[in-house]
Amino acid sequence: MKFYSTNDRKLSVSFKEAVVKGLAPDGGLFYPESLPQLDKSFIKNLPNLSLAEIGFEVSKHFLGDDIPADKLKEICDDALNFPTPLVSLEPNVYSFELFHGPSCAFKDVGARFMSRCLSYFAKESDEKITILAATSGDTGSAVAHGFLGIKNIDVVILYPSGKVSQIQEQQLTTLGNNITALEIDGSFDDCQALVKKAFQDDELNKHMKLSSANSINIARLIPQSFYYFYAYGQLKKQNKDLVISVPSGNYGNLTAGLIAKQMGLPIKRFIASTNVNKVIPDYLATGKYESKASIQSISNAMDVGAPSNFDRMMTLYQENHPRICEDLKGASFNDDQTKKVMKKVYKESNYILDPHGAVAYLGLKKELDAENELGVFIETAHPAKFLDVVEEVINTKVEIPDYLKSCLTKEKTSIKMACNYQDFKNYLKS
Ligand SMILES: *Cc1c(COP(=O)(O)O)cnc(C)c1O
């Protein structure tokens, strides 16, 4: 299958090129030229399939021309090797825990899949690739872990100084090896802008082979559709319409869900749940899209004022606002509401929500018809990743997974940098 730029349908490339480039040369995002319709028999058989098996079946439609089936199978088995349980919280409400991977966030799914695809291509052409990733927290560690120690690949992570949690920062800055962390004096949007500029810089791109690992990379987006099929399969026997609430920042997670629906997965509707950075809920309410400067919140992985996947959502729905509103509701909540519901759910269900999952839970409760529908909200991070907030809110110690514990004691190594493109470019060239 070919992938074209959301800015220009005529600009189409192979999966390999789309993955290595990350962003299209005209600044657009790569998008599949057609969405495969999956067989009814596949949908029917979903309850019997593991996440890795689903991954293989779905991805071969997209990647089959570029990666041979046996390799693709290996990539799926290796990347999708951690549990993704659906935990029952209340009647008809499930928490879909996608944080049991090595960095304790859902981004492990996309990052692990992508790193294995890229490493397959790098091995094939014996070329050195530098991955640039701007992160508001979780992307960085998932990407860094996905690529740690992989030959021919260097990873440069840009994160906003002082705007990620301590655990997140430790996860980004303690790996060493082929991973470098740049601590930028600015916001997440500033980090993202530096990365975007680097990709559009012809001179720099002649000098080195750059690739992105943000949610803009198509090799991160595609695998994020797999778990929606998995959730459907696990809940199918309840025979109820499914509504899924997705805590959203750059909207890669949600876009992948909308793509799964378009490929034939029977999800009744989605909820775009977010914090006070509510550009998309506002778009859904008014039909007008206006990017904004991001505002800091306790669910900081969603502090995004110019969500990069908006263009893909528009491509998917051909900019048809009424149609997108049929499939998608928007919901936005402030930090007080988020904290309050974290407290409430802990008290009533003895379940610890992280701030992002809490926002998704709020969105689900707002939009679900709990009598007749089955609701799922996505828990995108382990609560221990946001330890300070979570422990203060629920007034209880949170158990830290062993892996997170070990990185807390390692020494931080980062390179501090002003938010200045020339400095960044000089660093990359050096
Ligand atoms: C990245 C992230 C999100 C937002 O995901 P998008 O795909 O960018 O919308 C939500 N929660 C957590 C914990 C994240 O790390």
C-alpha cells in the first residue's frame, strides 16, 4: 500500500519511505491511500485472537508490500508482548489498561512496533538513522525504550524543561547508549516546532537521515488501531454497543480508533476526552478549528494546543463536520474535576486512575448511556508515572512497578538547550 501526504494526494510513497521520513516533505502527515475493509469472519473471530495475532492480520493489509509476512509476524510477536487487560470497574464500564509495557504507557504499543519496523529497514539498507522525538512526557520514554540498543539508530528526545513529571524525566534521561535527551527551555509545542523545522530543513536533511517517532509517524499510528479490535473481541460476548472514550492530546490514539471503525470494526461511537486544552471538543461543538497555545495541567501528556493528527481526522472524514460528529463526541475537564473523580473512583471502586485515565473516565460517564451501552475508557499510563499528583489526591501510597523503581535511582543525563533552532541544528550536525 502507498501512503500520501494529507496536504497533497499526489505525493505518495511506500510504507518504508513514510516510516523513515516521518513527516511528508510538504509538511503534511502520511495517510494510507485506502483503508482495507476487514472480513466479517475476521471480526467474528476476534474473541479468539491475541493482540499480536490481530496486529499481524491488520498490519499485513498496510505493510504487506514492504515487509515479508514472516518478518511482520516476528515484529508483531516481539512488539506486542505485554498484557492489555480490560478491567471491570462498574456495571458496563471498563478500564482498558494499556500501560503494562516497559515504559508503563500506551505509547509502548506504537513505539515498539515502529522501532522494529525501522530497525528492519535500517538493517536492510545499512544506513544510519537519527530519530527525533518531541515529547510531553510519555512519547519519549516509550520511544527511547523501543529503540534502546538498536543498531544503526540514534535517538534524540526533546522535552520541555520542568514540564514533565520526575519519573518521566528519569525515564528519559537515564538510558544512555544510543539515546540522548535534550532539555529544552520551552513548552511541548516549542519542542514539536523544532522537530518539524528540522524535517523541513533541506540542508540538514542532506547531511543526515532524519526520522520522527512522534504520533505523526504512520508506523506508530497503525499499531494503535490493533487494540481497538482486541477490546471489541474481549467484550463481544456481552452483545452490547460499544462506546470508547480516549484521553487525547495529539489525537493519534483516537485517530487510530476512528480508522479501526472505518475498517469495519463495530464501535458505536468514540469520545474525544481531554483537559482544558480543548481545541478538538471546540471544533466538534462549533465546526471551527482554532489552534491555541497549550495550557499546563495535571494530565500533561494532553497539554497540546495544536494537535498534529487533526489533519488525519479531517482526511478520514473528508472534512465533513456533521459526519464526524456522528462518530465522535467531545468532552473537556479541568484539573479540579479530574482530581475529584480520581478521589471518588478510588473511594468507591478502590481503583487508582491516573490523571489521563480520569479525564477519559469523566468523558465516558458524560456520554455513555450506561443502561444500554457498554463503555470503555482507555487508561493510558500507570498511576505511578504521576506519583506526586496521584498520591496527594487519593492520600495513599501508590505501588511503583519494579521497572519504574529502578530508573528512579539512576543518574540523570540531559543536554540543556534554549528554544533556538540554530542551536538545535548545530547540535544535530556535530
Ligand atoms: C500521549 C498520551 C496521551 C495522548 O495521546 P495522543 O495519541 O497524543 O492523543 C494520553 N495519555 C497519556 C498518558 C499519554 O502519554
